[in-house]
Amino acid sequence: MFSPAWSLVCFAFFFFMDHPIKLESTAITEWTERNSSQELTSSVASIMSANENPLTSHVLDTAIGRPAVGVPVTLSKYENDQWRNISQQLTNSDGRVGNMISSEEFSSSRYKLTFETMSYYERRGEKRFYPYIEVIFEIESPEEHYHVPILLSAYGFSTYRGS
């Protein structure tokens, strides 16, 4: 079914999503040298490369217990007293978006993620209360990885700073 290496990759992914830790590239290299599975080392190294993907999000539809697929997500940055759109993506089959901003452009500033929930619920043929959700947050340490998840239902939502 699943190899022990694949189980370890899954564990590492979910562990590091909920437990913030900063690994330098030398730590990843030392770790990979101690492990023989090439698949395992490349998977964990890609998970740990947060500086290349400094901001991610995840949308879960709690009413159905599944990822919210195809939700348009726009990232904006507050500059010169106005919002500037940086990127727009659709959530993937796991309800996730990433690579919204380069590590070079990611700086201490105020950002906004806009989740266009109206189109998601219209495709599902469901009524909803919030046509979109805006989550505004401030970045103080751009060298860290930030994860902004949304727990969504047609009549409510919640969010928090993940890792």
C-alpha cells in the first residue's frame, strides 16, 4: 500500500504545517545525507523550502468535510495608501494555493487575501451569505513562512495564522 518512506513524507508534511520551525539549507543537506531514500529526501526538501514559497493558503469546506476546489484567491499588498494586486490563483484539488509572491518581493508590509466564495457556491448550486472573504494581515518577519487557512461554510468562516 504505502511505503515507510511515503508515510514519513506524509508525517513530515503535516507535522511541519502545524509546528513552525526554521531549517537552514545546511540542516536539510545534513538530514538528507543520513537518509538513503532519494524520493524521501527530495520530498522533504521541497516541503522545507519555505523561503521559495513564503505565503500559502488552504481552503476547507467544513460543511462537506472536503477541500474547497476552484476558489479564486487574490493576493494584494498595501502600498502608498492603496491595495495593489500581486497575483490571483484558483485553489487546487486539495484546496491549496501557493507561489503567490516571490521571496524577493515578500517584505514587511500589510497584505490581503481575497477569497471569491460566491463563484464556488454558485458552481455547487448552493446559497451562501458571504460573496467573498477578505483576510488582512501584517508581515513583520518576511524570512518566515506564513500559511493563512480558511475554514469555510456557506454561512460562516474562520481563519488563523498557520505555519
